[in-house]
Amino acid sequence: MKNIAIFGAAGAIGHSIAAELDRRGLPFRAVGRNRERLAREYPKADCVAADLMDSEAAEWAASSVDTIFYTVGVSSYTDFPKHLTAMRATIEAAVKAGVERILVVSSVYGYGSPLTPKVAETHPREPAARKGKIRKEQEDIAMEAHRAGRIHAAVVHLPDFYGPYAELSLAHQVFGPALAGKRATWLGSVDLPHEFIYVPDAGAPLVELASREAAWGERWNLGGAGTILARDFITRIYQEVGRKPRWMAASKMMLWLMSPFNSLMRELIEMQYLVETPVILDDSKLERLLGGLYKTPYEAGIRSTIEWMRR
């Protein structure tokens, strides 16, 4: 990897990848919607503003690049279909620009409901939810381009995350209220296990994976620091800020009742299965390839996240 671009550099995972590239002394291009923001956050990077829904803009952003880390998000669940537009535009642009490799960072949505206690890459990908089908199709776009010999591609599945810059995550809906002394809202039961990855832990394995020839043409899982009950996760956050835990568990019925008045609630209903039957990733395949994976314990990750939010 000599000429690297991060598509979606303003997001949480983009920041983690950038930090690892900096640590390795590797220059990169930061691609996002707002160049001024990118320039503030990455003063040493080549910062490019591009609408990745537009193949011409994406091709310009991909010019003179050999490796793309693709971490592009959408602003809300209601915009979820845009994932497909951006992925298609990026693949076409990357091929035209002569990009050799693209590492696509995805989620657990494409797996659908888990059939096993831990989900490995061989688990069936049979999502029933619309957003799960969109994620699966997005991943397939990249992998089909690889199979066609157009570009080397790989997909990495991550669970929910927390940490610096993760303002749009499920977990952030607890950190903010805890710091403000308010009640948090949790979607679903607080007495079921969940898995989170601490964002800064993602960058090193993603960059290392992209440097390995064995990465390409494969899907990989990168999990968090084991499972934790949502109740315990919430409690630790409030304890870290010195407050008594306060939360409201929003049931599926509550989401249904709110859905006529709130488009986000309508979108969340179909994803409730992830709370009721959590997808817990088996990342032993990646661990074997890289020779180990560092996972920040929840207590330390929560403390660091709160310190970052207080700055």
C-alpha cells in the first residue's frame, strides 16, 4: 500500500484507520462530504470533498490511489438505500481509476438472525429485514467485482461500536444522557448480551489486514471485547460519570406506538431482532491470520470514551 484513501474519513472507523496509518507513517487521502471539517481533523492529509453518490466525483477522489478503505455511512436509517448507490459508484470509479484494492467495512446486518451462538464468516447470510438485505447487497457488489477480476476486494463485519467520533452509534445514546445527568433510552431488553467494539481497536487490524495478500476475496469478522449485558454496559457508563444509572427500555410495542409520528422509530422496528437475538461475531479466522487481536476491556473503553467526550 503506497497511495491510500479513506472513503468516509469523517466517521468513527475512518478516524481509527487514519490513526493507525499515522502511527505507521503512511500518508493518506481523506475523502468525505465536508473538506473544511476533514482539513481540521487531518491537517497532514490530502483532504478531498466528494459526493460518493456520483461516480464522476468518486472517480476523481480515487485518482492516483491503489488502496481504498471504504467506511462510508449514511446520515440516517431513512437514507439506508443510498449505501447501494455509493457502493456501486465507488466500485465503478475505483476500477476506472485503476485502484487495486478496496476493503469494505460493513456491519452484522447482512447475516440476518443468528443460527448459532457465535457467527462465523461461514454462517448463512439470509437477512429478512430490508436494511439487512441492503447491507448484504452492498457487500455482494464489492465481492462480485473481485470475482470478476475487476478489483481486489474484501469485506469486514463489525458489531455495534462505541468510542471517539461514534455519535451515531446505539451506545452513544447512553453516553450523552449519562454525562448530561439525564435518563438514557435503550432499544429492547437490557438483560440480553450485546457485543461492542471500541472504535480505536478497529484501525490496527483493518490496516494490517489490507497489507496481507490473504485478505482479498474473503469476508472477515472483527468482534469486540466479548459480550456484556446491556444493563451492565449502561450501569458502568453512569458509574464512570459518578451518577446513578437511569434508563428506559423501549420495547417493540413502544416503537410501534411511536412510529406513526417518527420515521426513525419506523425504521428501528425491523432491526429489533438484533436486540432480541444478538449477533455475536466469531473472529477467530482474522485472529489466526494476524496472530492475535487486541480488545480494550469495556471498563477502560468506557472511561476513555467519557474522557474524549468531556474535552
